[in-house]
Amino acid sequence: MRGAAFVVEPDDVARAEMADALRNMGFTTHETGSGRVAAFIAEQIHVQLALVNLALPDAKALKLIRRLRTVWPDAAIIALAPGAGVGAVLAHVAGADTTLTTPHTNAALGAAVSEASGHDRTAPQPA
């Protein structure tokens, strides 16, 4: 078992597919489609990996990523974005380790998990 993963994705199908892929990689999963619920859950559990869609309808995803980085300083955080534009850069500044372009394949998800898991979070984070 690789630990726990948290998927914050408003699309039910995409969230279920990511959770299934993560379980196949050895993670237990926690899932929500709501940024507000995610902020609440973050105080209740600890995970090794979090995936956050930057297009949350009910919360500011960058603020959520900053909160998750504070609550889980050692967790790998992956921002889910429709492209590699400004949102991806801002997600990194907010505390995401990497960005995964959506839609994506399970192979791309696995590569992003490996990349994010390999980051040294003991180094100072960008301001």
C-alpha cells in the first residue's frame, strides 16, 4: 500500500476514473467534488498525495492548494489543469508539485504521481 490519496475533482466520471487508477497504483482514496468539502476533510485526514482540479466551481483552487500544503507539508500535490498556461504556474507557486493536463491518460497520471512524489519538500517553497 502506497498510502492515502485525495482527489478533488468536480466531474463525477473523471473523479471516479482517477480514484480507480490510484487504487490500482496501491493508494487508498478519499474523494470529493467540492472545494469547500475538501477544505473541511483536509483537517480530518492525512494523505501522501492530493490531486486538485483548478476549475472548482465552489472554491478557489489555488487557495485550497495553499491550505493543503500547510496542513500536509509532506504530501505530493498535483494540480489538474486544462492546459499548461498561467494556472499551472500559479498552482506551482501556491504549492503544487506538478501539474497534470486534463484530460489525461492513466499513464500520464502515473508519471505525474511519480514526479510529484519525488519532490524534495524540505527545500524552501517559492514565495
